[in-house]
Amino acid sequence: MSRIGKLPITLPAKVEVSIASDNTVTVKGPKGTLSHKIDPDIKVKVEDGTLTVERPTDQKRHKALHGLYRALINNLVVGVSQGYTKEMEVIGVGYRVENQGNLLTLTIGYSHPVMFYVPSEIKLTTAMEKGSPPLIRLESIDKELLGQVCAKIRAFRKPEPYKGKGIMFKGEQIRRKAGKTAGAKK
């Protein structure tokens, strides 16, 4: 039984949902417009400011898609009404970040700076304040795209467990390991 799929989505003010004949759900809001194509078996209904997702049978496939599409549509509604923000810290001696428009330049211990172009749908800002690690702030209405871009940036220098250096999300706890002990002879 999909508990997530059964939950109705309450639509905030100024958010409009339209369902096309090819089962594409389009959500318009104050921050922009997003759309997602859903499986033809799943039915989406909009009534009195609430959106419900229904499945035709209790097959395992339909149960899986029921919760999935409800969550994806909810992400669209939250994105166009509030938006999403992710903050990443760059921790390490001499590590720096800067941006020129949507071009992110990372100096993260390699022999060359790493340059990464962030898609235009994402707003990029960087901050380097004394006493705190460099910060990368990403804002977007598309949660899926934002997560993919964060994963690519993080992959340039993943946090390592011995010294804790690398690119990580703000507030993330890295599991630390103890290093080798010197002079452990038998």
C-alpha cells in the first residue's frame, strides 16, 4: 500500500496545474513553469485546490509508480511556489571558489583550477568569508536538476574520511576514520 501516493497535494495560491492529453503535467507558479510526463496508467485529478494521484490496480508496478509520480508532482508544485536551495562548503587548506556568471571556478588542490558551467536554470553565488570555509549556493525551481548539478560539483573532490577535506553539503557529517598508528611492532 503506497502511503505517499494516497496523500493529496494542496495547491498554494497562484499555482495552476494542467494535464495534457499525452499525460504531461504542467505546473505554473510565481517562480516559473515546470512540466513532467507521467505514465499513462496513472490518473491525476485536480479538484478544489487539491491534486490527487490514483492508480488503476494493485499491481506491484502500479504501486511503485503511484508514490513516485505523487512525489515528483509535489516537487514541481513546491519548486514553482517556493524554489529549492542547496549550500555546499569547500573544506581544505588553500581551497577557493569563485564565479563569473554561471561559470564556477574551483581551486581544490589539483595542478589546475576546475571550471564548471552551471546550467542557466540555476542561480549560482559563491562566498569566501574569513574564518569560514568557501561556500557555493545554488538556487533553482527544478529539484531534479539541482540535485544532479550538486552531485557533479561534489564529484570533483569528494569528502575524504581521514582529514575531512573536500566538497560537502552545509551541515553534513562526514564519518571520520583513525589514521595509522606509528611504531606498532610485534
